[in-house]
Amino acid sequence: MITEIGIVAGEIWDLLEKSKETSLKNIIKKIDKSPKLIFMSIGWLAREGHIILKKENNDYKVCLR
């Protein structure tokens, strides 16, 4: 499971490098993995200090630090 989380974290990182900032909803739409796995990967990236999450209306904006 840790390997899967790391792979998805890499996919999220690649997406954020291209788009600079995007919504959590867009990440879920663009990455063909379960939302639970995406949330775990975002948590990992956030805990490691690689991303910034900002609450915006009913969603979150995500960008690389």
C-alpha cells in the first residue's frame, strides 16, 4: 500500500508541476485512482511539506511549496 501511495503522490506532483495550482476536485478528476488513495497521497505530500492546501469555498486549492 505504501508503494501505491508513493506512486500516486508522484502523479499528483507531476500534475501540480504542470498546472502550478489546481483544485482537489480537479486532481480527483485527472488522476485515475480512487479518491481514498488520492487523499492518502495528498496527506503524505502535505506531511512532508511538499504541498500547500488552501480552503476555497467548498473545495481546496493545492499547489507545490
